[in-house]
Amino acid sequence: MIIVGAGSLGSSLIDIVVKERNDVVVIDRNEERAREISNRYDITVLNLDATSAETLREAGAERADALITTTSDDAVNLMVVSIAQGLGIPSIVSVVNDPEHAEFFRRLGASVMENPEDVVANHLYNAIKRPRVKDFTVLPEGDQVFSIIVPEGSPLVGKSLSDTARRGLLPQAVRVIAVERDGKRTLPTENTVIGAGDLVTLFSLQRVPDELIDKLVA
């Protein structure tokens, strides 16, 4: 795996990749950051320009399974993605700092992570606005995934998933995808009955209205 950029996001990614015992090469033009990563981990770190095909070849592009570019400069990320695609790296992922640039990356076949700072900001906002909702995540296409602890007074209590659909307790665009009870997490069926205290994870194809969440956790 080749990681381009050892800033705050890249450093966190490097830490995860190393802990998972992946073979990784890091590229960063900043000499101080490159030295810090080299001192911290027993991995190959190249203090070179990643927008050069020669640099990616030196990093092992011909045998790499994946490349991830994490810099704060979309022009740099796009150039790296283009070169990586030309060198035949099978899996390419890039941070995109300006959402308007995302389509350029997708056209080159890269998987896109749009502005991670916005993702964190949205997560913090929802943690404040919806304190009874856990792990609220907005996916790149606007889909939402979140979990709720079902209180005693929720209209979901005592209802099977087929009941909730028949009674219209959840919109058609919302699905229950997991139920955790007594520490055991399961994939629900239409016959699964929701109980008070269950941790229920839901997926929605659209923004879930505050009024619906308030009703479910009231």
C-alpha cells in the first residue's frame, strides 16, 4: 500500500495501516514530516515528489495493491491519481478537499473521500443536535447511517419490522439494518421485534427529519 501525504489525516491512516500489519510505503515532500514518520515506524518513507511517475515506481507501484493520497491540495491528489491509474495500481483512493472536484477523481476511477473536515464537523454538529442518536454518519451520496437506543415509550417497542412497515412508523427510504440486544448484534428479519433498550442501527437514502428521530427516541 502506498500512502501519499503524512499530514494529520495521513498520519492517522499510517498508524492504522501499520497496526494492521500491512506492507506500506509513505511519500511526503515535507522533510520534517517524512523524518518523523520514518523515526516512528519501521516502514519505507520517501521524501520525494509523488506527482512523478518515477517516485511512484520507486515506491513499488508495480506490485502495489492500493494507493491512497491524503494531501490538502486537490491538484496534487489528482495528478497522483492520474499517474497511479496509468501505472495500473488496482485500488486508488483520494481525499477531495473541494466537493466540486470530486467528479474529476471519479472519472479516473478513484474512490473519493470528500472533505474529511466537513465529515468531522457534521459528526460533531449531529452529536450536539441529536445527543440520543449514536454514530450518525452521512455517506458521500447523502445517505445516512445512525443508531438509536430505543426508549420504553418509542412507537417501535413491541413491533416487528414488518409491523413498522405496515403501520408507516418508518419511511420507505429508511431500513433497520442491525439490532443489538444484551451485547449481541444481529441482522434483523421482518419478524424481528424491537424491544426497549435495543440499540438499533438504521440506514436512510435521504435526510431523516428531526421530527422522526424525536418520535423514535421520545
